[in-house]
Amino acid sequence: MGIKLSSSNYGKSRVRLVRITRGEEAHHLKDISVDIQVEGDFEEVHTHGDNRKVLPTDTMKNTVYALAAQRPVGEIEEFGVVLANYFLEHNPQVRNVRISMRERLWARIPVQGQPHPWAFVAARPERRTAMISATRAGQSTQAGIDDLLVLKSHESAFEGYIKDQYTTLPETRDRIFATVVKANWNYSRRDVPFSRTWEGIRGVLLESFAEHFSESVQQTLYVMAGAVLDAYGEVEAIRLSMPNKHHLPFDLEPLGLENRNEVFVPTDEPHGLIEAVVRRD
Amino acid sequence: MGIKLSSSNYGKSRVRLVRITRGEEAHHLKDISVDIQVEGDFEEVHTHGDNRKVLPTDTMKNTVYALAAQRPVGEIEEFGVVLANYFLEHNPQVRNVRISMRERLWARIPVQGQPHPWAFVAARPERRTAMISATRAGQSTQAGIDDLLVLKSHESAFEGYIKDQYTTLPETRDRIFATVVKANWNYSRRDVPFSRTWEGIRGVLLESFAEHFSESVQQTLYVMAGAVLDAYGEVEAIRLSMPNKHHLPFDLEPLGLENRNEVFVPTDEPHGLIEAVVRRD
Amino acid sequence: MGIKLSSSNYGKSRVRLVRITRGEEAHHLKDISVDIQVEGDFEEVHTHGDNRKVLPTDTMKNTVYALAAQRPVGEIEEFGVVLANYFLEHNPQVRNVRISMRERLWARIPVQGQPHPWAFVAARPERRTAMISATRAGQSTQAGIDDLLVLKSHESAFEGYIKDQYTTLPETRDRIFATVVKANWNYSRRDVPFSRTWEGIRGVLLESFAEHFSESVQQTLYVMAGAVLDAYGEVEAIRLSMPNKHHLPFDLEPLGLENRNEVFVPTDEPHGLIEAVVRRD
Amino acid sequence: MGIKLSSSNYGKSRVRLVRITRGEEAHHLKDISVDIQVEGDFEEVHTHGDNRKVLPTDTMKNTVYALAAQRPVGEIEEFGVVLANYFLEHNPQVRNVRISMRERLWARIPVQGQPHPWAFVAARPERRTAMISATRAGQSTQAGIDDLLVLKSHESAFEGYIKDQYTTLPETRDRIFATVVKANWNYSRRDVPFSRTWEGIRGVLLESFAEHFSESVQQTLYVMAGAVLDAYGEVEAIRLSMPNKHHLPFDLEPLGLENRNEVFVPTDEPHGLIEAVVRRD
């Protein structure tokens, strides 16, 4: 009985790129980290140490910088397609390519009320993401957001759940609800105004989180996903991953004081983790 | 056109447990972090905020401690099964459970050459891992290792690969090969002496890495996987994920010096990432 | 020849507090992490295991929550003084107290253009900090900012420096200058409008970074410090710590391309680190 | 009223070096990260942007690799002196230099019971450290250890401390004591067998932690420091920093179970932090 290669993939991770485009009036700054992964006809590489079909990951890295040098990077959803196409076109042994990107978002520094043309400050804790999956038969474009930390101090309840021998959690109509939203969504077409849509979806996620009376993280997740699908017809499906960043009311009773739902201990571990994919029917 | 829940899962992550078993001669220490995820009949939770089928993640956490209190934890592969079975048995609405565990490994502090009965020092940078996936129809047990950092300063080459317009990497017969091995393997049966087998597989991974002349990360990964499958008949398949922690020869020429393959800059980013699953044929 | 305790300090670190103040129109949210350190008459604790003068760090933690329960937290510079005074008043054995705080800054989620009364989003990557050092003779108040990431793509030079046998860095009149500012400053008086001043100083740091033509990180640091001292008479001295987050021009020449100062590799290590204290003369 | 530079320092941080020495029988591997900081006559750099006295941090980095190329690195305490002397000798404008180093410790991979000549595995979670502070008048050598995680499940008590209105911590004669030791010590002379002494001091720290009945972290810290000073006459003073990594007994009572001091929740925050310097009298 022998062994065989069941699946394999390889590539370069964390290729960091800052691309400055020096316009006449102002500079433009893109700050991204790129991960590349390919699959294909690489069996002999593994089984015989035959490197003839290996595009080195070092060359993948160089290619990111070379393509970024020949044109402005544009939207990450577009740059990802440029990269994926390049690798497919030049490497017949590659069957599919996945390009994942994380973008840090910068704002212009305001100087006397005016945005400065070439000085920037990191603007937001969250990251904009995109992932392109491509084969010769076609490609899919996924956009996303990561590390979007939100909290509501009202209109969040949790009750009516199962009680068993190990239940200690009290029911509540008014708890803190905090989470770090990670969202990914698929576009059904390519001609999307990516930046504007991304900002719009971010806004919808925030608004629906704020406005919704939450009976559970699960319900809120579904409402947020639904709001995005309602507002943006070009979104086919959306995946949300929402850790429950518990804020425990501090027990003041032993100190002779009362906690009027005001004093909380935020914790990182353990944490709930709620995930779902919601799509058009 | 409506929307629908396409898939969902939820649970508790990073439930940290230290379990001391106080034997007559010595204490025994287990130090683990547990992640629990379940899938099942949770559609109404999402769509209607109806929590009647929700086992709170807080109760999942309590259950970990309750079960750890009633018997010694034993091997993580065993404790994971105890947990998975508990959740399936008590929750008809749950279809499948996944229990993931990371264990920190401790050694007894040597005092005058003798291992101390109740004083410990963290022994190794790597982690032991396990994952149990269970449904009512059956379960699979996966064991693993994470963060196993290895380096060889000889018998690693990389040449004969594709050269294109963006190639700059020079071929070499003698480079540093460093990687942080992440491995996961499936057992075909349950009556495995888990600790002994885990230590054995760790040893086989290390030995095969050391002894093998590497033509590429891909080839070495395959050889390491094959060595495990050869040595341990109870392993059905093994997945290895091996980032290439590049060690770049520092360019001493501009300093008027020669680098005789002795002076290197270790880097964390960018890094190659090579992954594969190897299984019995 | 004996041994002696030369110095000692102890306390509690990372006491995380979220304090909600539920106003009629809107909720107010403070999210801080507190570190407490005390020094004093603790020799016997160390040398004899005599705990009679030990205020447990667990009680220090409780005290943070107890004091936060009895009044709104207010500015961190004020809450730090409340804490420091409490520990000094109740613990004659304590000679000095140091309270360090980090505050995460939140913004109200905008809903249809209006700030929501009780839903928040993490607003900025940087942190607001404060440190109170207090003895029975008096106290000093330090405010600060941490993790303020800025970048300018123009008007930064570095030339005219020492060249020796190990120099390879080319001189330049136009490099990227990126840094993560950490600043701490002392107030000469207590009746400062802390939030407004903090925002003002942040603005002055950003503006002076943006507007200044930089001949070196050192010079820019000094200009930024000077701008703060100029604008805010209540600031006695300011300390700036500015790592040089190098953005290396990617060498496109071997790829047959030209880098017109547009394509950069941002790096985390190694990094320059420039620090100074600037004060009134 | 003007402003003035009160103090300043600059240098390069996180210069990572792997140095392979290829002996006939075996390779030797040093894996270190170096931080360099200098102070001196740099006022004009700050105040006038005059770079004539600036040794660029890029050149500092090159110097690390250049000196590592010209001889085996040896002990970090020795390599630090080589670096410090180089910078002082070649830079009259520099008044003092501080070289800080962290070393990752590797072990040879055992192959059939024999240590492999050129294949290594990361051996320990802790780091070996050293710091050289040098002026033209002299220098001091500090060695150290960092991230040494230890735990004892017996012979640790905490009682007899202050009780006040905010006390909730119960007294105990048997708690878990876990800490991550950070230690630094000064050598009174230069001709110390650095590696052997470092291993010896590590052993003394571990043994005294294990054997000592602890009445408090403070007392144990003092005993550990004293044991090092007793055993190693060349150590003048030692600084220990010991966070109390609390292991909270999980409250099983509401679950209808008893915690017989067996089930614990290890926590990272908040944590106690106990620090002291102990020296010869």
C-alpha cells in the first residue's frame, strides 16, 4: 500500500506593498498586504523534487511589485484580478489562483481645515479586504471588512434559551453587545464601483447593528446580513463572523455597592463565536 | 426575491482550563484551551430571534469545567470525545459538534537531578493539538502539532525552477531551510496510545526533516508526511502546512567583505507557504 | 556578606474597565485599561513573608471598579488622581503610587447622518494615555498618545550624514517618512480642559508633521515637540518616541523596470528608533 | 522663553541575525535580535537638521552583520561588547552606547539518539538576553532571561494581608502560583563563563522556585534572587519581574459540583506584577 498526494497548494504570504501615485494636486496612497496561493500540476515537485514547474514564491513576490509599478494599483478588487490573470496566463501548470488582500485605510492629515496633499494618518482600526479566486473557466470576486469593532450599550437582550444542569447565565433584557465584525461578500458582477459600494456596505452594517433590537447575536447577524442584501443587489451572499466580546457586569455587591448596569469588565477570552452565510433565495 | 440562511455555526472559543490531578506521589498538570462549535437546527434563532433551541455559549464553557471536575482530563483526544458526546446527547437540535484543543506542554522542574512532584516549567515552544468532529452517525479524531520551529543549515537546495522576466532568485545547492511545522493527522481507529504516538510522530517529523536532502520545501513536506504514514499504520492521512521562514544571506560585498554562507537575515514577511495533504493510496 | 532589597514595586496591570453613563439623551462610554504600581514599606513582605502591610492586587482591582461605580469616570487624567489619592489615603505604608491608563476611543455610529445615542464604533487606531505619579508631597500628571501612525510621501530628505566603511544607504531628497508616534507630556497645572487639550495637541503633532520639510527624523521630532510647547503653555515638557517605519523602494531594475519613487516595501524590522525630551528653557 | 533639547537617544531596533559557523564535525547556530541605542552630541541634528554627526541607523545595522562576518559571534555578552566598542571607537560624537540582545535557543534534532550536526529545533519558550552599557570610561554587562514560564500547584499560600471595604479575595494556604520570570543581573567581572553561568542561574531560579514554600510572590522573588546571589559570587545584583499569572478556581458550586482545588481558569488579564532589585549588602 502506497501513499499519494491528496491535495496541495503553495504561494507567497504577506507581500506588503505601498504604492504612491504622485498626482499634480495630491499624492494617492495604497497600502496593502497580498497573499497568493496556487494549485495545479505540482505532483512531481512533491514526489520527485522536480522543480521544472515551480514558479518560485520569490518570483510571485517580484510580480506583485512589477505589476504595481506599471500602473496605479486602483481598487484591491481590480488589482487582485490583474494578479490572478497574470499568473494564470503565464503558468499553464497552474489550475487556480487565489489572491487575498488586506488594505490599511489612511486619511489625509487636516491642516487648517484642508486635507494635506501628501501627509497621511492611519484612519481606522478596521481593514478592507478582498479575495479573487480564479481558474481559466472564470473568477469570483469577494470583498470584505475585518476588525470592525462595535458596541451597543442598550437594546440588546438574551433570554428564553435552554436551561440545563450547568446553566448559570442570568437572563437579561439589557446587556452590552460588543463584537468585532468580519464580513465577506460575493459580487454577482464585475462592474461595481468598489470603493463606494464598500463604504456603503460598511455603513449598512453599522446602521443595522445600531438600530436593531437584538434578541441574540445570531438574530442581529442575520438582520445585518439581510440589510446588506436588501441595499445592494450586486451582493449574492454575505458571510459574517461575529465573536461575542463579553462585557461582564462587575459584581459590586460584595463591596457594598450596587451595579446599576454601568460598570463592566470587557474580556477577550473566552468568547462566543457566531458565524453564518446568508444568501438570496 | 427573499433571503435565506445558507449555513451557520456557533460556539465558545478559548475556554482555558488548567486541571491539576493530585496524586500521592506527584501532581499531574493539563493546560488546554478549548474551542467548541456546533451546527444544527438554529434557523429560527437567526430568523426570528427565538432562543428556545440555543444552548448558550456560557453554558458550553461551564460544561467544559464541569466535565473536567468529574474525572481527570486524560489525553486531549479523549477529553474532546467526552465533550462532543455530551453536547450531542443533551442537545437534539445539534447536528454536529467540533471540539478543537491546544495543549501547552510542561515539564517537571529538575531539583538535584530529580523531577519535582508539583513544580513545572513550560517545556517547549510548540503546541499539541486535537480536533474531534462528531455527528450522531460517528466521529473522527484528528491529532496535531503546531508551532514546531525547525531549521537546517545544510542539505537544502533550490534550483531548476521556472525563470521568467521577473525572476531574480539565484539558484543554490546550499541554503538555510527554516519552517514552523503545523501538522494534523487522522487516526483510523480510537484505541491509539495518544501521547506515545504523538511523541513518536513528532520524532519522525523531526528526523525526516533532518535526514532528508531537500530539493524544495514541497519535496521535504512530502517526505516528512510519507515518513509518518510509513511509521504509523493508524494514521490515515496527514496535512502539513510549512511556511518558508526565509533566511536571506546578507549582502556583504558592498561592505568589502565576503559572505561565506554564514551571515543571514531571518525574516517573517513575506514568507512562502507550502501546504499539502498526503494519504494512503 | 549579606543581601538586601534594593528597590521594589508591585501592583495590578491590565485592569480593564468599561463604564457606561446612561444620560437621558445619550449614553456615554469610557473604555480604559488601568495599571497600578505602588512603592513603600514592603521590606518585611519580601524578607520575611509577612503580609500584614500588603494591600492585595486583587483589592486594587476591586477598588478601580468600586470607584468607577460611585461617580462617572470623567477624564482619565482625573480618574487617575482619584485612584492615586485613594491608595495613598488608605495605605500609610505606601510611599508613592503610579497610575497608568490607556483609553480606546469610540465614536457614535452615524444613523441617517445623526450620531446614535447608544451604539458605538471604534474610531481610531491610536490610544489616549495618562499617567499619574503621586506621593504625599504632591503629584504629577502626564497625558499622552500612543500608536499614532503617520506617513508623508514628500518633503522628507536624509543626506549629509557620516559615511564610513559600512555605509550603503544612498542619500535622498525625497523619501517616504512613516512613524508611529508615541508622545507623553507633563502639565504644569491641574485645571486643564483635558479632552480639548489632548485633541488640540494631537492636531498640532499631525499638522507640524505634515507641514515640516524633514531633514531627519530627529529634526522633525524636535519641530513637532516645539510646536506643542508653543501652542500649549500648560505643557512643561514633552517626550516623543518615533520609530522609523522604513519604506524601502523596491529594486525594479533587475526586472527591467524603473521605480519612479512609487513602489515601496514597508517593513517592521529592523527599524530606527528616535527619542527625545524637549522642554521649556 | 525658549525650548531646549533635554535628552535624546537614537539607534536601530530588531536587527535580526542568524550566524552559522560551519565546523568540520558540526554546524553552530546563533540566532539573535540586536537593539542599538546611542546618546551623545546630537543637539544640532535635532535643532538645525544638520546631519554631519549622524551615523545612520542603516549603517548601525550593516555594522552588526559586518562584525558578525569577521568572527564567530560567540556569547551574546561578548558580541555586545564588540559592537559597543566599535561604535565608541569610530564615533567621537557618541557618549554612550547600549546594546540589547535577545537570543533564541535551539537544540540539535536527535536522530537515532544522536544530535544531528546541522539540523535544529527551537528548544525552549524562554529567551536569553544581555545588555551592554558602555561609555569611554567603562562598561557594564548585564545578562538575563525572559519569558521563563513556571507553575507550582502546591506550597503556595497567601494570607494575613490587609482587609478593607473592597476586599473579596479569600485567604488560602494552597493556591496555584504561576509566573513568567524576567530576570536581569549584573556581573562584577568580565571573565565569566557566560553560557555555563547562564544555565546555572536558570537552574537556581527554577530550583528555588520549586523548593520554596511561598507566602507571597514578593517573598518567593526575594528567595529566588537570594539563591542566585548565594550561588554566583560574580553576580552583583539581580532584578526580577514576576507577573502573577492568576489561576482562578472555577466556581463549581452553582453546577452542583465541588472544586477540590483541581479545576482552574488561567487568565492573562488583569495580572499582578511584582518587581524588585536585590543586591549584595
